[in-house]
Amino acid sequence: MRICQVSDTYLPTPGGIPEHMYHLSKELRRRGHYVRVLTANFRGPTSITMHSDSDDELFIHRVGRGLIIPSNRSYARLTVDWHLGHKVKKFFLEEKFDIVHIHGSLSPGLPLSAIKESRGTTIATFHSEHKSSAGYRLFQEFLLTYFRRIHGIIAVSESARDSMAKYFPGDYRLIPNGVDTGIFTPAAEPIPLFANRRPKILFMGRFEPRKGLIYLLKALPIIKRAIPDIQCIVVGAGPFGYAYYSKFLDKSVVDDVHFPGLVPGPERPRYYATCDVFCAPSTGNESFGIVLLEAMATGRPVVASDINGYRNVLADGIEGLLSTPCDEQGIADRIIAILKDPERAKRMGEAGRAKALTYSWPRVTDRIEAFYQEVIDRRRSRPHAL
């Protein structure tokens, strides 16, 4: 099949959707499909290579410019270009795709342009959770005209499905995100800089409010009182940088917290392998826990917020422990419990690895590839739907 993956955001900008599209495209190409990515041009601090071949533009077609906008207690990108529709139409006419697969939201950038100009089977994957959306409420009737042109709808989780279905009812297929279990593995080499016997906590994610980093930082003095030689490694970048988060560091732990910044893709498994426990203290609006899967695939126990998206991935007491969001005492208690019981931590790591294997990209791609064919066959059996 000739397949186009479409999103307003893609590598080298980090994030769950770019990761999803990268791995899905790579696996589909491995199976003999022709796959291109349609996305925007990006400016700003996005130059760190997340994968060894992610800077290869051979399969990427970029149009317009990615504009950063506040969205869903986070930040999103919107593709802007005076001639966006014309450029998308020209690209689709030249390439003659069988599948046009949109990722993200029903935004007025590339997603709507791609839906409008698609001449093949149109698939959409919705990745986000949100309690409500002012944009969807205000423009629901307008957006429904585009939504009805989508032939197959995927949601990465129940919470992502429910967030969209309240505005756009339909037949959603649940197909989760995946993880590269060949790269994220217990055999990954730890980072030499942190080669010591001190117990280590890892945070990895974008620096933005909903990721909840401030609650982990506030929990560190509590943890230090129970485990004096604790270390915390904070990997990531974003609009809220070290200068902002350092304000939440108690003086008793300032020397125990390290901010390596945004690390290259090949280094990410090594940071998971370096830690004794991974912490994801998000406050909400997470439809899926990709970082949880990465930590689990690397054989590490997880402490995560008890929110819908994370409950989809982690079973409390099996692969890790869930904690009430925005509760530094709860975070501290659970990290201490894991670090003080190495045998339990080992069992959780082994259980996490076993579960992560069920989310491997070949398995996830099996389901997406089968869904492509199912939707194509359904359209062929109903010629009036073409």
C-alpha cells in the first residue's frame, strides 16, 4: 500500500505522536509498504536527534511552518501557510496514496487539509485525553463535516476515545501506542556519569505543568529523610526550564538533582537503565503512558499518577505503584516503598518487561495494518461510500 502519515508535529520535535508515527512508519516500510510523512517545518530547540535515522528527510514532506500554541494544559503545533490546502492537494495528486492516516486532533492545520484533499481511504488516530474542549464545542458542527469524511477511526485508549466521542460519536477502534522493545531493554548500558551505588529516581518528559514535575521535586526532601543518599535525574526540555523548576527544590536536595536536558534518542534507554525507579507524576490529561512503557520495557519499576491514561498501562502493585495526582507525600511514600524492597522492585521490573512485550511495535502494527485492510475492504463492498 501507499501510505501517508499526517500530523502538525513530527521529529525532531519530541513527543508521543512523533514517536508513534516514526515507529509505525518504520515498521510498515519493513513490511514492504511505501510510507511518507506529511508534516510542518519547525524552528526552535528541536535539533537533538531522537533516532539514528530521524534526520533523514527522504520519506518526509514538509509544508508551511509549525506554530506553537497552548492546548490541553500543554503545547501543540499548528501548521500555518497561506497556500497550505493547495500544497497538500498537489502532494496527494502526485503521490496517489491508498491510505491517508491523520494523527492528532481535528485542527485547522494539516489534519483538516489532509481530510479535505484525501483521495484514498482516510484513517484518523486520536491520541489525546481532555475533559472538555472549547474549540470542539464552538466549532462542532463545522468539524463534523470533516469528521464524517474519515473512513476509519482509531483511539489509543478508552480515555482518548471518550474525549473525542462526546463531540464526535462514531465507531472507534482501540489500538494502543507501542514501544520498541529491542531498544528499551534490560540489557541497556547505564550512563557512566551516574555509575554509583546511590538509589536513583528518573523523570523523563516535557517540561510543562501537566507532567507534574514540581510534585516529584517537592517529594524529594521527604524521600531523602528516609533514604539519605538518594539521587534524582530529570531528563527533558520545554517552555518551563531549569530556572523555573529549580525554585521548587529544597536546599537539602539541590546537590542531589541533575538536569541533563533533552537527551538524544539512543541515550534514552540508558537513562532508564541507570535508574532504580521511574516516576511519572502527571496531573492529568494523559491518554496513554508511553514513558511508562519505556521504563517497563527496560525492566524498571514505576511510580505513576493514578489517572485514566496511566491505569490503561500499569496495574497498581504489579508493574509499579499508582499515587494520587498532585500529592508529594503519596509520591514519596511509594518511591520509598519500592527503593526499600529490592526484591519487590525486581519482581515489578520483570512484570513490566513482560507486559511491555505485548505492546511491541510489530504487534501494534499488525493491528493497524489489519485495520487499514478492513476499512479498504468495507469501502469496496459499499461502492456508494467511495
